[in-house]
Amino acid sequence: EVQLVESGGDLVQPGGSLRLSCAASGFTFSSYAMNWVRQAPGKGLEWVSAISGGGASTSYADSVKGRFALSRDKSKDMLYLQMNSLRVEDTAVYYCARPIRGVYRGFDYWGQGTLVTVSS
Amino acid sequence: QSALTQPASVSGSPGQSITISCTGTSSDVGGYNYVSWYQQHPGKAPKLMIYDVSNRPSGVSNRFSGSKSDNTASLTISGLQAEDEADYYCSSYTGSNTLVFGGGTKLTVL
């Protein structure tokens, strides 16, 4: 059974840093690209970042480019999102998601989400 | 990376059909057949309903169908049921290694 479990969400002050983790199981992790999608309280979905199966290629939304860094550890089947220079508008539930195929062609498995709150 | 345009809300009675539109540009919806649709119930993670414009993942009811014409994609739900009441989001690849979502549509089953 495919499972994605996020962790690391917390309350952090503006300008602070946080690292989110996503533990994957039930599938060959290195064979799939992975993504992060976030949802601010009461708002819609926003794509954040993607990483290729091998980890060599990453992409980011303009809203996080230069502040967030996505990486993966294939030995541990783990996905990491390093978030720096956090802003109030980064407050959201962050989901890791696996595409059904390719990188962006529909996410068929999602984690339960982890809440990041940026506030002073 | 402007969000795709969806109606804020739609409604229908049980048994009826409804259609939710998702309008983008030639750089996203119109340029690629990589449109997806998600259903999200309150407090839950999104669920993939349609990918690649019109494909249903295994286990998704055939009451859900997707299509695209020019820069607008559509999700149609036929035989509306109470459990279909949820928020629905479209997404599209943008061609610059990014993905964009629609603003979401709240479906109310009357």
C-alpha cells in the first residue's frame, strides 16, 4: 500500500527556517518524481515544488523560488523541503504528492499534510 | 503563474449532471493535454479524479468525465450524488516545468 507521511510542520517566526519531511513507502521511490502542494487556511491549492525521480532536477513556484529547496534521499525513501526566509503568506498545510506518471500529470497519492504557521 | 479560472460555486440536484469549467491560456490548458481534476472534502487531502484531460484513475466512478476545448477544460459529473458535494480543483502543466491550479469550485448538492 502506497503511503506518504509528512512531518516537520510547526509555528515559526517570520524570517525563520523549517524543514519538512515526507516518508514514502509501498512503491519504488526512486522511480517517481515527487511534488509538494500547499493550501493556506480556507484557500485553494498551490503547487510549490517538484523533483525528478533521481533527484537531479528540481523546479519551484515563483512564490518560493530562492527560499525553498527540495531534495530526496533514495536510501531512506525520504523527501525533504527546506524552507528559509519564511513569510506570513507561507502559512499553509503542506502536502507531498506522487504523480500517477511523469512529473505533473496528476497526483494520485497524497500525504495527510503538515501545518506550517508563520507568525510572530 | 496565474491561477486557472474556475467558477466559485456550482450546484445541482441528485441525479442531475453538472459541469465545472477551468479556463487558462494557450501556455497551459490549451498547450498541453496535462489537465487534472481533484475532489477535496473538508479536512481531507485532495483525491485525483481525472488526469491527462480525460483519463480516470482506477477506482474513480465513471460518473466523472473530463474534456478540453481550446483553453478551457471541463469536468462533468453525471448522476449527481450527495457524496459528490466537495471542492473541486483543476490543474495544468504550464510548459516551464511548473504546475498551476485553479482557484477551486464548491459543489453543492441540493
